[in-house]
Amino acid sequence: MFVHLTSAANAPRIRRSGIRAAGHGQGGVRGVYCFPVLPSYTLTHQWLRELARFGSRGGLVAVHVRLDDTEDVLVGRYTDRARDAQAAVSAAESVRRIAALDDPRGWEVLVPRAIRPREVHRIRSAPQVVGWRFLPDAHGVRPCTCFGCRVRGGYGARRLRERLPHPLDGPPPPVTVLLARIEAGDPGDPAALREALHWFGMRRRGPVDRLKGLAVHPDPGVREELVWAVARWSTPGVAELLDGLADDPHPDVREAVEAVRDPA
């Protein structure tokens, strides 16, 4: 028996049609994430608080799924997923491996297909305060506020960044301060310009018209940093700016444009 955690709003559809293979697993495999039912209620539902961080509709519910013992699944710790280190085993073997661990926190099972309605044993409510957040044993550890670790819009995220500012990732200076640094000289100090563009790259929108002049800056490092700064912006004019930089004479700039347009 396995448990799959999902939003309560999905329960009627799951009863009717089963669980869709919406999870992205190791090697791009699509499937359904779940965890074996263990004697420990807390370990069985350990993923609840971590999943709740990303929002739910009506809270999370526990969907009990019954699989055949010979069903092929992927099992491993969540950190093994990126290294393609999760093992392809039978469902029964995945339960045996996880049950034998001294600390199974962070482990997961991926069923590489959709779950059929007849395989859904029952759906029940689950307390919303079980499990760990961020990572096992994170409680009491100073949180990292770097650009890669922080969650945009997370509860208390802004106050956390202000209390524990990261030396490289902010919080960034105000836009007016950054623009003053960029427009301080012609052509300006390349190091100062790259630093200002680094801060601009953490924003979702920005003053494209005020920055497009850097597309002809004599330093290719500045032009490359401009590409990374505006790549994720939703501001009108970004596509046209990248079109111009795609024909830049320096290969590093052209490669940066290609990378942001084709992340895969």
C-alpha cells in the first residue's frame, strides 16, 4: 500500500478517473509520486508539510493506492533524482528497501504511469502539520537566502532576506540606485555595470529602454551580463533586445542568447 498526497480539490476527479501521471521524475519520466505505508504515521506522511509550501486547494489529502507487488517503480532519495541514481525495482522491493532504512526521510517512490481508479483504495483527510519542510533536519539550521534557494512569494520570504541578506543575492538595491550606477559614465566601469546587471537579473520586470544602450557597450562581458539580466523579464521589448544581441560579434554573447532561449 502506498500514499499519494494531493490537493483536496482533486479528490472527486481521482475517484472518477484515477491519478494523472503529472510528476516529472528521473530521466524525464512522467508518473505519480507516492510513499509506502509504514508503521510510523509521521514517516508515511513526511512529505505533507514540504508539499504544502507550494500551495494547495482545500488542503492536502492522502490517497491510498494499492499496487501489484511486481509493478515497476523508481525508488530513491529525492536528491538521487538529478543524478539518475534512483533504482528501478518492483513495488514490493521498494517497500522493503525503505522500511529497512534507519532514516527514510526524503525518500520517494515514482510509479511511471497513471494510477487507475480501481487501484485507489481510499481517500482521507490528513493533518497539515506532519513532516519536514525544505529538507530533513532543516529545523534549527540557518536558511540560505541565495537566489537559487529562496522561494519567491514564500511566507516571510521578504523579511527573511532582509534579516539575513546574502552577500551576492540581496536583497538588491532599489532600481533608481542601479540605474544611477549604470548611467554614471560613458561607457562606464565594466565591473560596476556587471554588478548592477546582476541585481537587475533578480527582478521579474525592468526598464528595458534604459538598459538597451548597453547592447553596444565595448566590453563583451557587459553585453553577456545584459543577456542574463533581462532573460526572465516579462517586460515588452526583451525579445527585440535579445534579437539584436543574437548577432553580437562576440561568441560568448551569442551563446548566452542561445542558452536563455533554449534552456534544455
